[in-house]
Amino acid sequence: MKLLSFHRLSVITSVLFISLAIILMFTPTLMLTGWGVELTTSVGLVVKRIAALYTGLAVMFYFVRNAEHSTTRTALIYGTITGCTLLACLGIYEFVIGHATSGILSAVFIEVALMLAFIYVGVRRK
């Protein structure tokens, strides 16, 4: 039995990204407060645009869930690994320099977990 398949990971990623998009679009203070970041007009503008991007990613991962091993699927896997790695590094950096509180480390944990899951699925190739 497969512990984690591309299909399952794609569905999990879709749910995670659409949840994140809903939070960022409609209740951004829920997340930002936990990170120690104040919601200003400028921050709100950027957060809502990021929510739209996460919605698009959620839709992409949902529709690609049944994709067989291919160049396209590999590109999605490595793109997600790259994005999650950068987000985790940025989260740690912002915490270390004091721009975010320890609340951002929960996001870093999720990003690292997602990165490792996509590495696992990418290496397995099935």
C-alpha cells in the first residue's frame, strides 16, 4: 500500500491551499496576528492578491490529481518543492530578524512538511 501517492498529495494540497486562501481573503487578521504582523491597507492588498494566487494553485492541484508521471507533473512537484523551501527559509529569516513572532513557525512547519511530501512523491515517480 502506498503511504502517499501523488493523487492524495494533490488533493491534500488543494484543500490546504483553498483553506489558506479563504483565511487570507476573508479573515487575514487570524493568521497575521499569530505572526505578530499588523493588518494595514498595504498588507491587506498584498494578502488578498496572495489569496487569489493560492486559489489558482488549489484549482491546479485538484485538476492534476490524476496525472500520470510526466514532465508536467514533475514540474509541478519541483515548483512546489522550490516554493515551499523558499517560504520556509523566509519565515525563519523573518522570525530571526524580529519581523515575525514565533507564530510563523507553524507555517514554516507546514511548508517543510509539504516540501518533504512532494520530495517523497517526486522520488517515487508513481
